[in-house]
Amino acid sequence: MNKLVQNEMLKLIAKKRLVVIALIIGVLVILFTYAQYKQVQTQREKLGTSDWRTILQQQIVDTTNRLSSSRISDEWKKQLQISLQQQQYYLDHDINPAEPGAPTFMRIFLENSIDLFIPLMVMVIASDLVSSEHSLGTVKLLLTRPVNRWKVLLSKYITLCLAISLIIAITGFLSYAISGVVFGYKGFGAPILTGFHVTDEGLNTSDVKLLSLWKFLLMDLGLVWFVAIVVGTLSFMLSVLIRSTAAGMGVMLAALISGAILSNMVSSWESAKYFFMVNLRLTDYMKGNAPPIEGMNLSFSMSVLLVWWAAALLVSFMVFTKKDVY
């Protein structure tokens, strides 16, 4: 098995896709760092101060003014009310919700990448692992080797999991290393609040806990990795089922984009909460954001994703072990 995994890793490295993915992540982090820097500069020029309390008070005033508008929907108004309560809670407890520094940028970047950007990077690797054997004409050689088919597929899946772990590590490292040049590398010990719960009455703060940012980051990284594994496994299944790499990537891309759209439109469609793409933003539960559909929580979303993961893995092995060679 070790030799099979080693062989698959060498094939993956030879394609240089991990290098391309690292370059894409690096460029995007640079753009986000610049955008964040310009936003901070604009706030300082507008308010004439860099004091986070003054900035947070202004954000509370802005949110209150937006709530008074009659043109916003009830759903968006609920989101703003929850955001307002969180901002006020941070201010009342004298905690900066956005402590300046690379660790904070890293957290924000991961939270904004979890449902589309990182899944897309994972999809580039996973959609090609099996289907490329057809395009290269090596599928017959692969399936007629004196090795059990399930071992061949397992080696490819282990390679995928290793590649996903590497992508998450690269994302975390580059977001920290690049943004630190602008914002500084300190801040892992900064306090951050978690445990907000959204209820029918509003924001429940009874379970709020104070954590160090490095602990919060570890949980964020774990959730991002879990989502990436699920999306990678689904893309892996499509690679087994569909011979064309482009077709498999197209199907997965459509699913991910539709999920990003549905998350903002399905509050009244309760059955949609069982779609995997509606449950990808696990880090939102850590921040206390309102779920796309009422009744969803971290345990529910992780359970739904776990079912999709298990089903995709089962289908992949069942189909691959019975695939005809021609």
C-alpha cells in the first residue's frame, strides 16, 4: 500500500498542480491583504483615529441606521440585528473583535474561503485522480494490475487526503506569512468570543466563551479541513463515475456556485438544508452568524456532510471495483 500511495503522490507532483494551486493562493492572499490594508486606512482617515472602540461604535451606528431603512428584507434585517447585538457585546466586554495582526487576517481569510475558494482548489486535484487514467489511456493497465482494485482506489484516496491537508497548510502558512508583512505577526494570544447562538428571540449569549485566537484558529482550520475532505470525496466520486475530467469539474463547479447562491435564498425552503453545498460554511457557527435555514446548527451541518461523505466514498469503491475494462 505504501508503494501505491508513493506512486500516486509522484504522479500528482509530476503534474505540478500543487505548485499552481500554491501560486493562486499566494496571489489571492496578496490581493486580500492589500484590500484589507486599504479598508483599515480608509476607516482611520474617515474617523481620524485608530482606536478600535471608536471604530466599533461607528459600525454600531451604521448598522442601526441600516436597520431603520424600510427597503431591506426581513431576513436581512434579522442578520443585521444579530450583527448589532454581537458588536455591542464585544464593546460592552471591552474586547476587540478584529485585533490587528496576521493571525486575525488568517482567520478572516479561512472563514471567507471555506465554501468556494478552497473547495475549488481541492476540486482541481480530486476531479482528475481517476478520470485522467481514461484520458491518458492507462486505465486498462491500472485495472489489470495484480493488485486488488480497492487497494488501487484507496491509494488514490489517501493521496487525495494528503494533498488536501497540504493545501490547507499552504493556505494557512501563506495567509499568515504574507499578511504579516503588512499587519505584523503578533496576535495569537488575542482574545476572541465564541458560543453565540441564534434563536427565535435573537442572539443567545449564555454560552459565550473567551478563547485565545490560536485556539480559535485551530478549530477553524479543523472545520475547513473537514469541508475540504467532504468536497474532495464528492469530486473523487465524480472522477470515478465520469470519464471526462472537464465534465466532472463542471458538475462540481455548478454545485458549489449554486450552493453559494442558495445559502442566501433558501430560508423558506426547509428541505434544502440537506444539500451538502448549503452546509459548507461551518465557521459561521463559530462566529454566531444566523444559519441559512432556521434550525440548522454545527452538529446538524457536520452530520449532513458526514452522510454525503460516506455515500460518496461507498459509491466510488462499489463502482470502481466492478468497472469493466475496455
